[in-house]
Amino acid sequence: MTLSESGMAMHEVVHPFMEDDVEVTDTGEILVPGNRTLISLNVARNRITDKGASKLLLAIQYQKTLSSLLQRGGPGLMRLVTNGNLVDQEHEVMKKLRLQMTARDPINRLETASPSK
């Protein structure tokens, strides 16, 4: 079955920089309207300590609170990679951070929703 046979629309993929509303500033910065949500962040092997991990946890909690209060915006950060840092992965803050991010990660949601084989 092809995409068109399944009823799904086929759209031409356009690179974001080719859109009409892309703006290049005098300083050479490229501004892409609508592309303001960070959904994946890899901070592996960045020498993050428990203090830094606590700040990451606060940021994730703040984003969740703000998103629910405003009831708008994108999904926010959905994936966070933190392995290889100075903070132990079994530290209480890291466990809380993992718990927060597990619920947001679409891969984890798909795996949990899939029926057991």
C-alpha cells in the first residue's frame, strides 16, 4: 500500500531555510520563524555535577508548569541525554530527571504503549 492509497497526504519536503519568511539579519544571523522549540538536548560528557543536574531538573519542571498554565506551545524538551557526566546516574536528582523525561520521550511512550509479545 502506498501513502496515497492509505489516504495520507503526500507533501513535498521543504528545507526550513527555503521558506519565504526566513530572515537574514545585517549581522548574518538566520532567523527561522516558528522554529523555537528545543525538543532534544544532548549534554553527555559535559562534566555536569549534581548542582548542574539540579538546575536541569528545575528547568524541566518549570517548562512543564509554564506549559500547563499557558495551555499552549509545543511539547517542549522531549529527550535529554546526560550520560558520562560527573554526577552519578544513581544520584537522587538524576533519578528524578529520568522520571520526568521518561514520560516525555516519544520513544519510551511508544514502547510502553506497544502490546507485549
